[in-house]
Amino acid sequence: MPNVYAVIMAGGAGTRFWPRSREKSPKQLLEIVGKGTMIQNTVQRISDLIEPKNILIVTNKIQKPSLEKQFLNIPNENIIVEPLGRNTAPCIGLAGLFVRRIDPDAVMVVLPADHIMHDEEEFRRVLRLAIWVAYESGKLITIGIQPTRPETGYGYIQVIDEDDGTNPYFERGIYKVKTFAEKPNLTTAKQFLDSGDFLWNSGMFVWRVNTIMQEIEQHLPDMYQELLKIDDVIGSDKYTNVLETTYRIIRGISIDYGVMEKAKEVYVIKGNFGWSDVGSWDEVYRISGRDDNGNSVTGQAFLHDTKNTLVYGGDKFISTIGVEDLIIIATDDAVLVCKQGRSQDVKEIVDYLRRKQKNDYL
Amino acid sequence: MPNVYAVIMAGGAGTRFWPRSREKSPKQLLEIVGKGTMIQNTVQRISDLIEPKNILIVTNKIQKPSLEKQFLNIPNENIIVEPLGRNTAPCIGLAGLFVRRIDPDAVMVVLPADHIMHDEEEFRRVLRLAIWVAYESGKLITIGIQPTRPETGYGYIQVIDEDDGTNPYFERGIYKVKTFAEKPNLTTAKQFLDSGDFLWNSGMFVWRVNTIMQEIEQHLPDMYQELLKIDDVIGSDKYTNVLETTYRIIRGISIDYGVMEKAKEVYVIKGNFGWSDVGSWDEVYRISGRDDNGNSVTGQAFLHDTKNTLVYGGDKFISTIGVEDLIIIATDDAVLVCKQGRSQDVKEIVDYLRRKQKNDYL
């Protein structure tokens, strides 16, 4: 078996979970669903497969201290700080530099810090398979999720679901990617769902580190040159300065758009483990347990004649009368009352707070 | 002109304004509408007519310290404490004892602590007239409000609106009461409004103190006997004990039901000064200023695609998305989200909190 490293991407600002998520406490550092912070759950979920010293977390300055405290068994030097967020391609490239120096043939598992999976055993089975195929084939592997609804909030991956004789892994439920598709509108999402050959793009990737670094070199050569400048100074006292200079000019682009869509051969492993990227309060409501009235309550509350409402009160007592289809979130200093289905507009609030420089609430 | 005393009834527990009103901070001690607490506004409103030393406030133990602080110019001994709330008749009788000892011919103006009036000048004009008639006639005077809608939350007073020759004050807009009516259902309320001879019962009264004490003696003789026991010990060290013993057995009955409905001759002065008893959050919304979207906001808030919503946030930042017809009230430890028109059910919340002994939230 190869050396396996996990790279957990934890740089998100988490504006979609205002008022709970703030600059200092983004989504991955919160208990949004169930027990434990989302990133704790992410680490816990892979702990049978990947030992702590092989887990790297890429984050930002603000979150680093909290992460060091949350993960005492992960070496501090494994928590890599980006000077600013530049989307996933630079993040993965930067982490790749560190892994490649240790073992260029190592398999690198890239995971967002803030996803949930209901069937963690099945997730690990899929991950083991992905690690094996990534190592054996030397190809880019992504994990695609069997869709269960015409979701417009995710990107999609169309797969070649017939055995054309060029895919040695077909029998094991591993497909070649036909195309990547951006977030669709509802009509298109319904067509994707009906077609049967579209999967949700989960943003989880598995590959040998030298494979992805070569792909970055090929498809994002300018970025690769910048990454090499960083590579030259890793471990020296020039590192921080060079990192900052590089990040100022490096292109902010996603690994999907920058590499995956352009790469010649990408495999996708179909996963069916109750996955969610928990991208909004609406999604939290969707995956939460509910009572007979369709209400989902965290904290102390009294809901009178109330239906289909998500309530998170922290240490506040929440009470409702005669309402339905609401999302009610209270924190120490702020309250959100949002119609179900409208939680994508939470970003409007964050925009407003930025515009008005109400930094206490950001 | 007679000596004039005001008796302000400030004993209410104010459960209807949860989560703002609490046992320690009932409605009259809050800024519900505009500036200043409701009781401060009540005192301010009559300050041109009645000097502070002639203002008595009847309240309970919990509220007394706060009232002493709010009214430094009112002598502490004018703040009369009832051991427990027994409705308005004992409250008025108790205050009447104090006024009668000073001047049995004094005119006593009885005012709830938590009403608002938009046209305060007109209110004072009506009050001056009431004082004059009360003194001259020696009758019971009540202030009735010209109804503007078929309100089911108020009691009504039917007046004799034709001059039958027995009413010397008819020309001055002062009527004899025909009947008192309890809170009607909507159909009846509409009939009352259409009939033109029904006024809202405001709960404000004006009379000579010896007049009301004689009426209490006549219609509530048992209560009067209890009041006399208290009268005997006013100023002595037995007072507190006798008061407590008396209040334990005294009948809890309203002055309307116990006296006004039974009295032979009651005059009512018609008032038209934008009165409200501010009995619910719905009423607060009704009388509040609103923006173009029908929203009324106190505190910091960002309302996105939101209509006809009342927001009170205290020092919390409130944000809404895609909602309408709501009442949203946040305090340090609790949040209420209530559909417009349903705020009478706030009492259900208070009942729940009592049942569950969640005293911190009461």
C-alpha cells in the first residue's frame, strides 16, 4: 500500500451560515449538524484510514489557533496557512508541494472540511477503493455522488456508464468522466437526474501527488511556476514572505475548472453514503431530524402552532406562534428569520454588513 | 378648583409583551412605543395638571424600587404597594383611603400606567373637563373613547346620546351611561361601531374620593369593611401586617364590574385623542410608524424582501429574508417570532414557562 496523505481544505469564510458563521468561526468550526465541529467530524471519519501525522489542514491565519487547539494530535506544522483564499487550485497545489517533498508517489486525498456523510462506513469503503485506483492507475480520481433530487446547488459530473473496453475498473463501479457540468437550472437538473449518468460533484479528490502536480504544470503552467517559487523556500526563513508575494499574484481558480475539466482522463467513483455539503440553512433543515410538525429544534424552544420550521437558539429561549416554513437562528448578538427556500440570500446580509462596515457582526 | 390627586395603577404583570415584559420589568416599565417608559409618559402627560406630590402610584413589591428611581420627584410614600394583585377595585379602594384622609372632597383621577395617547393636549382638555364635572356633580365619571374600528379587545360603554333633560352636561359632550358591555365578538363589535352610541371603555375614571368610597361601601360592602381595617392602621407599624391579611381575603374584582355597572348614575366623557391601551404586539405594530414596505423597526436590522413586519431587536442585529406579516422581538435571553394577528397567544408561552418552571424567562 502507498503512503496516504489527507489534505483538508478549511479556508472557507462560511458566509452562508450567518449569523452562526463569522469570520472567526466559519462553518467548519461549528457544530452545525449533530455533535462535534464539522472539521472534527471530517478528521474523525478518516482516522481509521489515515494517521494524524499524515493529515494536512490548509486554512487561514484567523482559524489556525482554533484548529491547533481542536487537533492536538495533528502536528502544528501540518496546519498550512494560506495568506489569502485563492480558491481550490492554489490550495491543493500548495499542500501538494509539502506532500511531494516527503513522497512523490504518495496518494493524496483532498477533502473539504465541511461535508457530512450519513453512512461513514460506506464512505470509507469508497475512499479505500479510490486510494487503490489512484495509486494503481496514476490517474485523477474524483468522488461523484448518486443524485437523489434535482439539486441546483451542486455541480454535476457526467460519466461514461457503458463499458467501452478502455476502462479496466468499470466492473468495480468506477467510471470515466465524460464532462463536468456547472450548477444547472432546475429544468436541466431534472434532465440530469432522469438521464441516470450524472453524478453530483462532491469536491473530493484522490490522486498520486505527482499526478496532480504534473496536471497543474500542464494546465496551469503560470500557477505551477509560482508554486515552484514557494517550493524553493519551504523550511527557510524566506517562506512566509515568498508565500505572501506569490499569493498576491497567483490565480484564484478552482481545481475543477483549472484542471479536472481539462485533464485527459479522469475517473469517478460513485458514492452513495448520504452525502451533503451542507451549503445552506435550507440544507441543514433538509438533513435534520424533525418532529411530527416538521420542526427541527436545537436549544430551548416553545413552538406554538408552528410547522416546518428550523430553530437554532444557542442559549436563547426561542418561541414561535402561528408560523410555518421558517428558519430561525439566534446567536449572542444577532437573529436571522428566513423563509424556507430563501437561505441562499443570507449572503445579501453579509454583503450588507460588509458595505456598512458593521464588522462586529461579520 | 378642588384638590386633585392622580392614582396611577401600575401593578400589571405584563405577560402580553413577553419576551420584553417580565415579572421584574412589566409593560409599564418598558419603552414600548416612542421614548420613555409607559409610566413615565403617563406621569409626564398629566404633569401640567397635577403636581408630583399629588400623584400616587399603586404597584407591587417587585416594581417599587424601579418606580422610586424613575420618579425622584414623587415622594416615596406615594408609591403604594399591594401585597398581591386583586384587580382594580381593591387597588382603587386602597388608594382612596390615602386620598380621603387628606381631603375627602378631593377629586381622584384614576389612570392605568400603560396607555398611550397621540393627542395629549386633547387628553388634558378632556381630563380638565372630567375633573370639573366630577367635582361639581359628585358623580362617577369615566372616559369613553370614540371607536375607530370594531375592536374585540376592549369593553364598551353605551351612552344615552339624546338629551332627555336630566343631564345638565349634555351640551358639553358628557353623556349618561346606559350600559357597560364586556369585550364583544366581531359581529357584535361591528354592530357597536355602526350604532354610534357605543364608546370604548378606557379604564380611566374621575370622581370625588368620597363619592367612589361611598359607592364601594354600597356595592361592595364586604370589601369596604376590609378597607376600613386597613384605614385604621395607616401610619402605624401594624399597617403592613393588616394589609397582607386583608389582601389575602379581599375579593379580586374590577371596579367596572364591582361598582360602575351597578352605580345609579355614571357620566362618560367622550375622548378622541388617539388612545390605545397597547394590549399586544399586534397593537404596537398598529400604532407604530412604518416604512414603505410596512415594516416597523426598532434597533439595528436588515430586512431583505420583507413586508409588514414589526422588529424589535434591543442590542441584537436582526435580519430577515423573504418573510411577511411577522412580529420579531429579541431580548438578551429570548426571541419571539409571531404571526401578525396571533400575538394574543403570547400568554400561551408565558403559561408554558410557568408550567415548566423556567423562571429565568418569566
